[in-house]
Amino acid sequence: MKKIAVLLLLIALCLWQYERTFIAGDDPFLRSDYSKLRPVKINRVIPTKEIKQLQEIVSEAREKELKISIAGQRHSQGGHTYYKDAIVLDMTPFNKVLAFDEMAKTITVQSGATWADVQKYINPYGLAVKTMQSQNIFTIGGSISVNAHGRDIRNGSLISSVESFRLLGADGQIRNVSRLENAELFPLALGGYGLFGVIVDVTLSLTDDEVYEMTSETISTEAYSNYFLNQVKQNPDIHLHLARISVAPDSFLTDMYATNYSVREELPVTNYNQLKLKDTYVLPLKFLFGLNRSFDWAKNAFWDLQRHFLIGRSTILTRNNAMRSESDFMDYSSDTKNDLLQEYFIPVEHFEDFINHIKPILQEEQLNLLNITVRYVNHDEEASLSYAKSDMFALVCLFNTPLSKAAQARMTHGIQRIIDQLKTFNGSYYLPYAPFPSVEQFRTIYPKAEAFFQAKDQWDPQHLFMNQFYDDYRGH
Ligand SMILES: Cc1cc2nc3c(=O)[nH]c(=O)nc-3n(C[C@H](O)[C@H](O)[C@H](O)COP(=O)(O)OP(=O)(O)OC[C@H]3O[C@@H](n4cnc5c(N)ncnc54)[C@H](O)[C@@H]3O)c2cc1C
């Protein structure tokens, strides 16, 4: 009898989890983004096809006093791609490769192209992207507008590999923008969240595709900074690196594992360079990750499983394959909840202290933290809204949260307490995510924000290019 009851309970649990994982309700919102928060009514969405069309839209918006928002894949989470009553430009059809120079290792692409498009084009030539997110699903325009970063620890944030771009401004003019031409606009539009106009196309510098051996090892949060500085950064063979911090109750914020990609020059790229098309084990991982959202035992099991699959194993793969999606299993559909990212940058030397300070906050606030990935970004303050104030670790935190007003207020409270800790350690946070930090926190952490918004007034006096991020953080 007892056995049957347990069996029935297990079946019910599996059915419930199956429904939550695979059966999605319709999106009930008008226009939002990946976050599903704060939907608003917009004027219309226009798929972008050509430059002349873009110029006509800008001149129509100017005459009719309409606003324009710019959208790539809409994976930002703070209303960066839409605005009340605005025309929304869907840049994704605007995705051609315009020029490629194999010898100079450069490519020029329209801004709606994704990293996947770029990789597909350059892979046969033995070339690869220098810096991009850990997934290849994002548009180039969306990525340079947030100044993305990823697993590469040698090439800096994305801004370092941007040679130039063309920008369609509020006055309808298209300007070449580089470090030499219209140089004032370079650090404003790059990492400028679409507020300075439409980035039409971009020239990126590339690097060689190469073969890596991927290995992982366990480490404690206490030892991680020294490990990174002495064994990873000092080792010229390691080109890509990431780490994960345990969010499992049994090892919460104490255990980590680090994954390094070390170059294997003796192995020919052509033996390994077929581009990976699909992630493996997506369905079972998706199921388990779903349980991880709801149960502490599943968090422990998921952490053990990750380590079991990675520690002590070695995988040979190319750079282009290392820089492709590995998180289809995290896709999530629920009408009432969502997985939201927040990301904190902390100077390498303060990593352990910061972890020790946020641990009680996360526990007291009972935020449902699903994952923390750690990346490294080196000091780079070229962009006006740059996050890399020194050599820093980026802690990418994934929270599962209800979308209700009450739950969002709880998130706001918890996140603001974390940001207060960041301030004391001279850290910063990433801007493409939901606007939980306060205006005051934003202004302290981004001291160049005032100059950024003043430059916006100068280049776009009518405020033609708008989004919710502007309203949230302009401040007055
Ligand atoms: C699951 C997930 C994983 C992520 N991983 C990483 C990561 O590893 N590293 C990292 O740095 N970030 C990461 N991010 C954040 C991501 O890089 C940004 O959200 C990025 O903007 C997404 O690109 P997108 O094409 O979706 O841009 P969108 O969200 O569509 O747009 C982002 C911003 O760019 C502007 N924009 C878009 N196209 C143009 C254009 N042509 N001209 C002018 N402005 C434009 C938009 O107006 C908006 O302000 C991640 C986000 C998610 C959801």
C-alpha cells in the first residue's frame, strides 16, 4: 500500500513537472521582452529590410513626434527594446554579411545578424569571434549595444573587437563611427542601449579558430581568486574560462568548479571544426532543471550531476564550438513565473569577501537562485556606461521568481541589498537586466551616466530613440 502511494506521488510529481516544463500558456502580454515584465502598448513593429526604409521611419517619427525603439532578439530584460506608443524596429531580418577580409581577419555584418550567422560564415575560413556571450543566439546590434562579454579571458569586452560601425542618428544622417571618425559617438552608442540611433552595420575584428581541450576541476570560493590569478591567467595556453558557484543547499556558495579551455596547437582545426548543431541531453536536463526550480533536493542533485559529468573528463573541441549555445535546457515557459538574470562585477581581489557578504542576504531574502556562472572581464572603461572598472569577476545570477507585484517588490528589496554590498567593494552591475537597482545606486555605480544622458540630449534633442531603460534611470 505504502509502495503504491509513493509510486502515485512520484507519477503526480512527474506529470506536474512535465506540464510546467513543456506545456506553455500563451503569452498574455502586449509587448515585453524576455522578462515578461512591464508590458506596454506600442504603435507597431516594423521588420527592418533596408537602409532607405529605416531613414523613412526616422523621418516619419520626427514629423509625427513618435518614438522609436530598437529590438534585436529581445533577450535584454529591462524594457530596453520597447516604449509606450513607439514604433519598434525589429532588426532581425536585417542580417546580411556585407564584407569579409580573410587576410585582415575582419567581417562587416548588418546589425540584425546573430553570432550564429557570423560563425557559420567564418568557420570554413578557420576564423572565430574574439568576444561574444556564451551563447550565439544574440544579434550583433544587441550585443554591441550592451557591450557584451563572455568566456574569452584574453580579448576583453566586446568593445575591443569592434573596429567601426555605421549609425543612423535622430537627424536621419548615417555616420561612420570608429575610434578615429565621429569618435565621440563610439563610446556612447557602443554600450548605449539603442539611445543614440540605429547601428546599421558593424565591422568586427576576428581571431583564429583553434582546438581546445576542455577540463574542469573543483575549487572552493575561498581559493578561487588565487587559483584564477596564478593558475589560469598566468597560463598562456588557457584562452577561455568559466566557473560555477554552487547554489545547492548542501554546498551553498562554498563549492565551485572551474572549466578551462587550453589550446592544443598540435591538433588540426579541420579535424574538429564541424559546427555543433544541437545541444545533447536537452530534454532530461530541461526536466531536471525544472525540478531544480522547485526543490532543494533537486538543487543538490543537479549540482552533483554537473560535477559528475565534468570533473576528471576532457573534451576536445574548437573555439567556434566552445562559443555556441549550451543552455537550451534552461528554456522556460510559465505565465506566472520567470527566470531572470542579474549580474554583478566584483574586483578579483574582493571576490571571497563579496560572496561572504551576500550569502546571508540571499538566505534571508529567500531568493530562488538557480545558478551562478563566473566569468572574467579585464579593466576596460572605453564605453561611457562601462562596467569593467578594474579586472573583475562577473557573477551571472539566475533567479526564478513569480511575476506578481509582491514578488517583484521582494526581488527589488533583495537585489538592492546586494547592490549596496557591491558599492562597498567598488563593484558594478550589468545593465541589460530588470531594473531592480535604484536610480541612486545606478548613479553611484555609473558615475558617467549624467554625461551619457546629456550627450543623448545633444545628439537626439527630440528623444526620438527611447526605451524603458531611459525612463527608469534618467532620474529627472
Ligand atoms: C539567457 C541569456 C544569456 C546571456 N548571456 C550573456 C553573456 O554571456 N554575456 C553577456 O554579456 N550578456 C549576456 N546576456 C545579455 C545579452 O547579451 C543582452 O541581453 C543582449 O542585448 C542580447 O542581444 P539581443 O539581440 O537580444 O538584444 P536586444 O535585447 O534585442 O537589445 C538590447 C539593446 O540593444 C539595442 N539594440 C539592438 N539592436 C540595435 C541596433 N541595431 N542599433 C542600436 N541599438 C540596438 C536595443 O535597443 C536594446 O537597448 C544574456 C542574456 C540572456 C537572456
